[in-house]
Amino acid sequence: MKETGILLPVASLPSCTGVGELGTFAYEWIDMIAEAGAGIWQILPLTPLGYGNSPYQPYSSRAGDEIYISLEELRQEGLLTDIPPAGPWKDGQRIRYGKVRAYKDAILRNAFSAFQEDEEYLKFARQDWVREYGVFRAFRRAEGDACWNTWPAELKAWPEERTADVMPYEGEIRYQIFLQYVFCRQWMKLKQYANEKGVRIMGDVPFYVGVDSVDVWAQKENFLLDAEGNPSFIAGVPPDYFSADGQRWGNPIYDWDYMRETGYRFWTDRMEYNSRLFDIIRIDHFRAFDTFWKIPASCPTAIEGEWVEAPGYEVLDTLYREIPEISLVAEDLGELRPQVHTLKEHYHLKGMKILQFTIDTQGKYARDRFRDTENMIIYTGTHDNDTIRGWYQEQTAAKKRKIRRFLKKNGFKNGTPASRLIAYALSSPAEYAILPAADLLEYDSRARLNTPSTVGSPNWEWKLPDYQEMRQALKKWTPYFNRT
């Protein structure tokens, strides 16, 4: 059955606190898209935002960012008596992360002071990863938020040696565990509500983890690091459409030999947990299961890297054996060797098609150079693309004419170019058609979520100020969302 989905990060939901939360507006969003006939809500990673507020450089591959915790839900539970109003920075279409964190942290600490531990909480807190994350965040705060590989030796080596006295940090450790407990409860409640409304949630799991993360600190042996804990090699991609120098992401490379010896436990633990959070998991940079770009840490760009084969079949066989119910989607964009597609097809995984990449305007006439199949997902764009309107506006006058002729030839004669491109995507035989929320609203480049190879504002800052325009857009597109 063909389905329609909408891509909107949790952070981009409207709210009264300046960032999307797991509260009233999230439930309202689910109601709206369910009523419109959209069966999939695709989000970005929920993990703690790292460098540049990127969800792809998180401090943990399992923890949730406390920035998404609904304060109103805590008030209803009796942990808050009142919620001080946020400042004027909460309004508009930009997330002010620094101000949001300072505002919410003070209130969350008040909620923690009123919290009474119960058996459900204690059971949650006994999980190894939860305790490790609490210790990691407490140490990190005490060290001025510096990366763990710059900490004093006894803190750096705590996961292996446990010689450092953690009693001075215990208050902060318990606070961090409380935040994870609250986040997990709020998220699972929201997910259950979505499922009851007929909406499945597609989460996003990056292939790599960040060096400044509890994953690397607590499981150093899974990564290629030097004696000081610095990456010996860096992940990224060679020069491509996005960057002439390639992309040097900064993530450490996995020690695949060690992972093989341990039965890929790192991967099974990580994916089993995420399979409980999400109905479908999109694996970002799936191609690295086949071959990955390995850059010496001493190289300032990604140009000097080399392709190295990865044990993709072994890892995926292990995942499906250990987690048979897991549902994966492969992010298979960019220039790929045929073996990547063979790997994807071996496991019957859906790949991705992005209209902005596949509509070819180089010849006399525009054409779609990608053959649609049922076992795929078609997008107008993703978080790494311009909005579909912004993309069209950047084309030359000649290319715009070709695109309009192409759409007219395919039966899409009426409406703006952006709306016709959306209609073209929805007409695809692909089983899933997923549209960024900003595209449904026909917003221009100011609503772009991220520009690859750049760091900082305005990346990851766009959000909906309210639902007024979105309600009208969903009403307009509802007749098209039923793609049977």
C-alpha cells in the first residue's frame, strides 16, 4: 500500500518555549497529519544535540535531548507548580538554542527537586547505558563542557578503571538520569498515541557517533583512537555535489576487527534500543556498510581519504537475527558503487529518491533520470536540501522553462512550480512519498534546515511559529495524500 509521510523535526514544532517539545503541540501535530491521511511522521535524531546544534554529532546514540521535554506535562504531573513565561526569543521561525537551554534547565532542575524516586524510575536507572550517560554528563559539566579526551586521567579512564570518586558528582548524575527518565516516558507516550492514530514514526540513526560522546568514552575499544583518545582516522565523504573538498565530519572510524570479535554488540545494542523508539529507522549514510571514506586525522580536508570495505553483510545479518522485527530504510544518496545497491536489495531495504537530484535539466528537455520502483521512498527534498521552492528559484530561466515543460508533459499543468513538483512526487509508484513540512507550505530558502559542509546559524534553527498556515496546506493536500 502506498503511503504519504511528512518530514518535520521535533525541534521544528511550534511551542511556548522556543523549541518543539513532546507536549500539546506534538499531539496536535499527530492529530493534524492523521486527519490529512499521512501515515508516516519522519523526524531527525532525538539524541542530545552536539557541535553546532547538529543532531548528527550527538553526545549519545541512545539518550534523548532534554530540550524536547514538555514542561507542561511535568506541571500536570505535579512536579512544577507554575512555569515562568519564556522571553520574546521564543517567537518567530528561529530556535535560539542557548536561550532555550538556559531557560529550560532552570525549570527542569526545579522539577527534579520535587521528584520522588519510585520502582519504575529505579528500574530505568539501573540500565548500564543510563548510568554511564549520567556520569558522562556530570563529568562533562564539571570540566566546562570540554571533550572527554581532554579530561583528567581518572575521569577519562572511569569506564575502564572506576577509580575516580563519583560522590561529588552524584547530584548531577541523578539529575541527568531523571532527565532521561522523563524524556523516555514522554516520548513513548507520544509514540503510542501516534500509533493509535495510525501514524508510524520514522526515526533517524546516524551511521557514526560523535567523538565527544558517551559511546566513544565508555567503549573506546570500538573505535580507532590514539593513546590520548583522539581519533586516528576521521569519517566523511570525498568531493561531491555538496563540497569541492569533500566533507570531513569529525566522527571517529569504527574498529571493525574488534566489533567482529564481540559479535557486533555495539550495533545490536544501539539498534535494539532505537527499534523501541521508532517504527521505522532510517540509517543515515547507509553506504558505509559497504565501503567507508577513511581520512587520516592529520588531514585538514577529506580529499586525502581512501575507500575501505566494511563488513556490511555480517553486521546486517546480525541485526536481523538479533532484532527480527526491525524495519530499516537505507539513505543511499550520492555517487555509489553497484555493490551498495546489491547490499540494499539483498535485505529488501527501501532506498531514497530526491527530486532535486533526479530531475535532469542538462539536455534539450528536462527528464527524470531515476526510474521509480515500488520499494523506495520519493522525496522533494530532505533536511540537507533547499526547500523545493528555494531550489526552483535558484535555477536559471532556461532550466525553469524545462522543468515547467517537464511537469506539463507529465500532466501537472496547474499551480505553482513547487506545488506541481509535490504533486509529481505524490504520483510516483514509490511505496512511500515523504514531503518536508516546509515544502507543503511552499516556503523559500529561509526555511532550509541545513546546508552540508557548514556549521552554525542558521542550520537546524528553522521552526513553525504556529499551525495556522499548516492547517490550510494540509487541507489543500489531503485529497492527494491517498495514493492508492
